[in-house]
Amino acid sequence: MFTILLILIVVVAFLLIVVIMVQNPKGGGLSSSFGGGGTQQLGGVKKTTDFLDKSTWSLGAILVALILASSLTITRSGVSADSKALDPDAISTPVTPAPEPASR
């Protein structure tokens, strides 16, 4: 299960990178390449920008959800969930070496 989630995380991260790189914050990018600024544009600049914006937020939310789901599927074999700080048997006192006498 963890491997499947890891593959999905990589795919979603790649798609998110592609969508972010296509956008241009100054109005260019993919939205301005359709029609060159005229009124007869394929889909319109606003619709393309809305699609890229919504897909960025959607892919980001999917990525966070996949990361949280993958953290729940990690098996922690041999590790107890109890805190060692609360267990009095687990507390070990550090051994300090005795100071050596100065010889002159």
C-alpha cells in the first residue's frame, strides 16, 4: 500500500510542477499563447487562468492528502508508541567518569 501511495505522490508532484511552470504571474504563459492577445481566443484567457488556478489548488490538496495517508500506512515494527520519558525503568543515569588526579 505504501508503494502505491509513494508512486501516486511522485505523479501528483510532477503534475503540480508542470501546472505551476505553465503559469505566468504577469498574465503570460499558457493563457496568452492562445490567440496572441486578440479577442478570439481558444477558451479565453480568464477560463484558462481559472483552470490552471483550480488545478494547482486541487493537486496541492491531493498531494497533502496522499502524504498524510502514506504516513498512516508506514509500519513501525519493533517500536512501541509509548513514551520512554514516562517509563521509570527506561530512565538510565549517565555515568560520569571520576576525575583523574593531577600529577606533577
